[in-house]
Amino acid sequence: HLKINEDIQEFQMNVETVNQDFFHRLNERFPELTSNEKQLCGLIRLNLSTKEIAAIRNITPRSAEMGRYRLRKKLHLQPEEEIQTFLQEL
């Protein structure tokens, strides 16, 4: 499990490095987001499914769904707006 955790951490660092501009814009528009919420934004932006996000973050799919739901509220998205599209266009 230690090797898997190291791989996951490395993956998350790579996501943040590749998407530095995105995370900068996200931080400017939504400074109240926690680091976990910012990580979730990065994973959603990569078009990962809820199950994939759950596996990467070592949480249940239900927890990943709740994270998405709370994130939508913090981003002030309307019901018809897709969170993934919103994040990709940010």
C-alpha cells in the first residue's frame, strides 16, 4: 500500500504542476476553496469519473459524489451547468 500511496501522491503533484495556470486562476476566483477541493477540481477537469476519483483519493464513490456536490455549491453553478465544462473553461 505504501507504493500505491506514493504513486498517488506523485500523480497529484504532476496534475498540479501541469495545470499551474489553472490552479492560479481557480485560486484567484475562489480563494475560499480548501486544498482538497482544489485537488478535486483538478481531477474533475481531467475528465475522471467519480469511481476513478474515489480510487485516486482512497475514498468511497459516495464521498466523491458528495465532494462534487459541495464543490458545485461553492462554485455557484446552476443546475444546468456542467462542473467539468466549467472547470475546463476556467
